[in-house]
Amino acid sequence: MIIFLFILVLLLALNIFCAHRIKRAVEPGFLRTMLLISVWGMPFIGIFFAMSGLPKTVHESRPLPLEKLPAGFIREDIPDPISLAGTTSFNVFEHITFLDNIPVMNWAAFHAWLNTINDAGRQREARLLGQRAWLAYLKEGIGSHCYMYESEKALIVSSSEPNVIEASARFIEKNYARIARLLPEVAQFPPEMKSILLVLDNEDMYYQYVSAYYPDSGEFAVSGGMFIDAGCPHFVTVLSDLLMIEPVITHEMTHSALNYLKLPLWLDEGIAVNVEFQLSPLLQAENSEKNLYARHLQFWDADRMQEFWSGASFSRGGESNTLSYDLARILVKSLSQDWQTFARFVTAAKREDAGSRAALEILNIDLGISVCALFNAEWESSWSPFIRTESEPVAA
């Protein structure tokens, strides 16, 4: 009995110690929750797994010496000003505003300089030089414990362990092949495109960084991170939520692969969400638990359907946003059973009529009828996308 009580007290003390360490080292989020569950749910074994998966705090972390870093980690100083033969130079530092040590680039000035370069290949080279220089200043602003890493398809600034950074780059690079495989005859990535990932140390730094780009948008949800398209498209997340950014990266990379088509928003988002679900099984399982069908039936009417076809419903908050993304996902999944025919529809769909003409000509369906069929509702013409004829005026 005494031995049993001793083991119980020891286990309780270890659990309390480990839980305290986790709360100190990991920001609130998915990773912290899973580590705490491991500690309290699986005696001794859970402690081992939790402590082995515990990231170092910023103060405990010590960057490896430059000479010991694997290939891909930036060791040398990034040149600034940047220039190419036959062009004027661009001083990145002179076009940066520092907000609490966070360098915010004047991307409008940078793009104006890029437009003075006539050759597309040299323009891509100059863009990459500018991105590297900006990220180098960003790395300095975050702190000396931070790394900068570059691979064929990724640029990453993070204080994660080097092996974690390399794994993040591999995820991004594999996503290019995965998305191309899921969207044959449709996906086309911009040439020499690199995805940029910024991993910040904590939530305070995250809010500070995001607010620099969206100062009037209030508080942001940190879980999962976000995609920032202001000037230089990039992903930003927090160290403790690194795994949660993966669906966001998948979603936005899909948009990049479809960007050349200029699709109707419902079709663009519907394809992106379906790819996101296929490559993130846990996300699909989480969404399947939500019973949205009854909410769809109550929400949609003719006026709201016209907002869905135009794309306006996606930018509204609350129920409109949630159900618009879900309806786009369901509709694309329903229409894409015959992929070759669906791919022809996607490449022919026009934004101005929400893809209605292409659906009639290639899929032989009316999109409004398709939506009504999903909800077992009686079709009315006001549920179909409005098709403007040649003689009708275009709204200003």
C-alpha cells in the first residue's frame, strides 16, 4: 500500500512539473493541448512523449553555429541594395518602416521598380532578391535565435529547430506535386515560385506582425495562422501552432495554381477547400462533425444565392462566410465526379457569369438547379446565376 501511494505521489508530482514546463514553453493552441492530454492521459509514457515533443523556449534555444547548419540555411549576408546588370539599384532598407522592430516593406515602391525591368526572367530574379533582403531584415528583427532557410520552392524564417524547418520546406515542396496530381489539366503554378513561411515565437509577436499589415481589422484568431497577400504573398503562424498552418498553406497554394484562370470565386474556393480536405484528413474529420445541412436550408434564398454566385457572400462575416465556403465545397465535389469533363468546365468558366454558360455548354446543367437538388428544393430561375447579354449595360 505504501509503495502504491509513493508511486501515485511521484506520478502526480511529475505530471504537475511537466504541465508547468509545457505551459511555460508552449503558447496556447493545438500543440499545448495535445501535450497536456499526453501527460495526464497516459501515465509515465505520456510524460516521455510530451517532454520529447516539448519545444525549447526562446530563452533556452541556442542557434547552431553557422558552420554546423545543414545546406539551405542562409549563412552569408544578403546584399542590399539589390541590382541587376543594366538596371538601376533598389535599396530595400530605405523602403522599410520598422514598427516595434518589425520591418514592413513598401511593396508598392518595390513593384514600381520591378516594372522598369522589361525581361520577365530578370524580373523574377529581381523579385526573389528583394524578398530575400526583406526576410533578412525580418530575421534580424525577430532575434539572433532565428534562422533563414531557402530551398527550391520555399523561403522560411523561423526559430524552430533546423530539422523542423527542413520538414516544413519538404511539406511545401511536396504540396506542389500533390496539388498538381489532384488537379490534372487545371493546376499551373507560376514559374520559379517560392512559398514564403514566417514562424513567429509567440502570440504577442503574431498580433503585432499581422496588425502592421491590417491595422484597422481588430483582433485576429491565431490558431492555424493566416495568409497575407499584401505586397508579398506569405504565410505567418506561431511556433506552437506550426502544424495547424499546413491546411492554410495547401488552400492558398491551390489558389496560386488556379490564379491564371481568373475563376468565379465560388469555383476557386470550392476547388481549394476540396484539395485542402483531401490533403488534411484531420480537417475533414473535424468538419464532418459539424451538421451544417440544417443551417444551409434555413440560410439560403434567391437574394443570398445571387451573392454566392457573385462572390459577395464570401466576404461577409459569420454564417454567410461559413456556409458559402461549405456550399462551394459541396457543389464542386458534386460537379467533379467526371474529372475530365469538370476540368474542361473549369478552364472555360468565366467570372462575369459565375461559370453559368460553361456549365450549360460543357456539363449540360444549370447551376441553380444543381444547388436546389443539393437541398431538395424546388428550382426557381432566381436561384441561377444572372447571365448578362451582349446588349445589357455593364455596371460601373
